[in-house]
Amino acid sequence: MSKTIERSFEEVKNLIKERANLPEIVSRHTKITKTARGFKACCPIHKEKTPSFNIDTRGNYFYCYGCNQGGDVFKFLELT
């Protein structure tokens, strides 16, 4: 007898967000540099010469001070 595990959409979405390696995903789009709280990079969403894109690894989210975009892994993939 097989056990069926049913999860809601929100549960699955949260599970993906928790397990996604945001720095690894972002590094496929731009070069990232380690910082004390996470990583920084030139924003892959808009063109810039100095890094204003930050990745917080504790909360697993990003924010760009140049274009004021931020969010989780889903938002990043939507914007790139």
C-alpha cells in the first residue's frame, strides 16, 4: 500500500523557497561576491557599473538598491 502525501500549493511553494540556493541561482546571471551578511553583485535586472544588488542568505531573499526590486527566488526568476 502506498502512502499519498498531499500538500497545498503554499506548502510546496514555501518548501521550494526554503531549499532554493538563491546565490547559486543568481550566480548563473551575474558574478557575485561574498559579504558579511550574504552576497553582493551588479544587478542582473538592470544595467549598472557598481554593485547594488544584495542577497541575504539568512532570509533567502534579494534586494537591489538601484532598481528597488526585491523578493524571493520566484520573484528573481520572474524578473530575469
